[in-house]
Amino acid sequence: MPGNPYDVLLERILLGEYPPGTSLVEQDVAKELGVSRTPVREALLRLKLEGLVKIIPRGGIFVSEASVRLIREVTEVRLVLEEYLSHLVVERRTEKWLEEVRSWLRELEVVWPSLSPREWMKRDSEFHHLMDKAAGNEVLSNHLWLLRRQAVLFWGQSADGRASLQGIITDFKDTLQAVTDKDLEKCVKTLHRHILAHVERVQKYMKPEVYRPRVLVTQPG
């Protein structure tokens, strides 16, 4: 059965199978996936809106490159939005949600050491999806998903599997504990640590151009 063009292209771009600058030819992609050109065209337009590909008129379609400036800007905005998400999760989480996350973590701990970098990244996505679910704000979640996809793109392009994500399970556990305790400050600090550690991993394998994103901390109101 043919794969969904958007899902296939998204995964290949985010996980570095298509390096920056890779030319994506609509006809070739359609042939490989066994679909018509229309869904491929729609997928490419959607990826353009998400900043993952660039379309050059009469020049072609290419995978976008993660620049230091883009990483900085995405990180600064994401830090603010994830902090607000923390407020909502701590305020709105339910016992049912807590048990769902505990169950997810218990199952994850069993297999975590044997997972591949790609699978670690997918579990990271699941973690953020659970946080979005507790927050219950679709507009916020949609904005964050775009930023998180950019963050995965940075990892896929810079690390090529070299930057281990094995330690992020600690962030999952610490976040769950903070939310369980309704400890907003700890929840915010843990998510900030999670985001900035990701940036450090990416930066390690990029060209030696270092930056320090500003962390904007707001007081609960």
C-alpha cells in the first residue's frame, strides 16, 4: 500500500535521510511512493509552509538547511511557549492523565536502552504529545508542533545519529514528578533543560558558531 507522501517525506527530512539541499522532484517522489503527483505536490506545499523545504521558482524544491540563526530564533520562541504549556499542564492535569503517563513510562523504561536514535526521537514526540493533551490548548499545541519539528530537523541534519538521546528519559521522569506534585517551577526548569540540552547536542556537530539563547522566565500570574 502506498505511503502517505507527507508522512514519508516528513520523516525522511526530520531524521536526516534527506540532507539539507536535497532536491525533491515531484515526479520521482510520486513514482517511488506509487501515488499520483497531486498528493506529492500537496505534501511539498505543506512542508514549505512548515519551513522544512524551500521552493525556488523554476529552480526546484530543496530540503531546508538548519542555520544557526534559525536554531536561535526557534529555541527562543519555543522556550516561552513551552513555559506557558507548563502552566496549563500543572493546572489542568488529571489523575487519569497522570496514570496514562506513568503507564507509558513504565513500558518505555523496559525497552529504552535498546532503542535506536530514531526511536528515541519518536518517543520524545510521544512525550510532548502527552503534554499537549494535558494542556488542552489546540492553538498552542499547533504552534509548538511546528517548532518541535524544526528542532528535530536540526538534530537530524547535524547529528546524523551521533548525538545520543538516551538521557532524555530522565527529563520525562522529572517532568512527570513535577506535574504530579504541581510544582510549576520544577516543571518549567525541566522543560527548559530538555530544550537547551537538545540545542547543545545539535550545536556540537554543527560548524563552530556558538550562540546562547536567552531564557525568558515569567512569574506565575
